[in-house]
Amino acid sequence: MGKILCLILTLAVVFCLCGCVESVNDNFCVQITCITETTEFRGVGTKIESGYILTVAHIFPETDDEKKICFLDPADGNSYETEILFIDRSQDLALLSGPETVGLTLSENMPSVNEKLYLCFPGEKLSVTYCGNRNCFAEGKPSRLMQLNSYVEKGISGAPLIDKSGTLTGIICARDREYSVSYAIEKETIKTFLEKAFDEEKVISPLP
């Protein structure tokens, strides 16, 4: 009897944890398009608190060409023009102006190795496994990246990783076809970037 009760309680805890992530509304993901005179770039952005969109810097060309940047908001199906408020190419992160809606907050803790996470992008969610961090010394890349067990398709750079508490723990930034893995910028790097952005831009910070 005791073993059965223990099993029921364990399953209840698992159900609650999974349900927490499953219930996350994917309206916080937006499709970003950056159009220049010669090229069109696409990626994913994440709504964060206080009306901003967080994404990766590499979807925006470094040229001085005039850029038109728009995002498609699944919350209402409309497309809106936006602008880059702050960009740090050394960390591959950019902050854009966004809708005044509720967005994701940063996770307080790093996920555990082998913890299941959700990778969210417009219209879809993908279950992935956190495999640990990898030191990365390539030019233009953050010093450490989260390694995931799945190879993601092209075009979803900037998509958020959601942990079991429903908070933002990483941003997809790279993939490796040879080893069938993907990489994400970890939450500590994101936090440092946002602190710098909000300090220099004198905008309202969503950080606690």
C-alpha cells in the first residue's frame, strides 16, 4: 500500500511539473524579419517583461544598409515594425522594442544536466534535453553555450528555452549538423546583457 501511495504521489509531482511547462502560452514567441536592399533575414524573438523583444544579433547584418525590421505577433496575427534598442555582437544578443504585453521572466537557476526543457518557436514546441555547458572561444560567440541533444532547423535562431518552472533559461543561437546538437546562450549571459542594455539605454528593466 505504501509503495502504491508513493508511486501515485511521484506521478502527481511529475504531472504538475510537466503541466506547468505545457501550459506556457507560446504567444511570447514572435517571428522576426530583417529586410535590406539585397537580403532578407529571419529569426525568432522572445517577448520579455516591460514590452521588449530579445533575440540573437546574427540575424541582423553588420552593414550600414538601411534595414526594415518587423515582427509577426501570434497574439493577434499582425505584423509590426520595430527597431534595435541595444545590440552586443560579442554575446550574439539584441534587444528590440516590442508590444506592451506580459512576457517571459528569466530563470533564477540553471537547469540540471539531463533536465527536459521546451524549445518554443511560433506555432510549435519541441522537447529537448540539456546536456551541459560547452566552452566556446570562437570569435563573435559567447564564452559558454548550453548544449542540447537536438539539432534544430534553420530559421529559429533566437527561440527561447523554457525550463520546468515556465521561465526563460536560454536563447537558441547555433547548431552542429555533424553531431546533431544545438546550442543556446545561457541565462547568466542574457542577464548580464540585459543589465547593460537597460543601464545604457535608460529603459525600464524587467529584471528583479
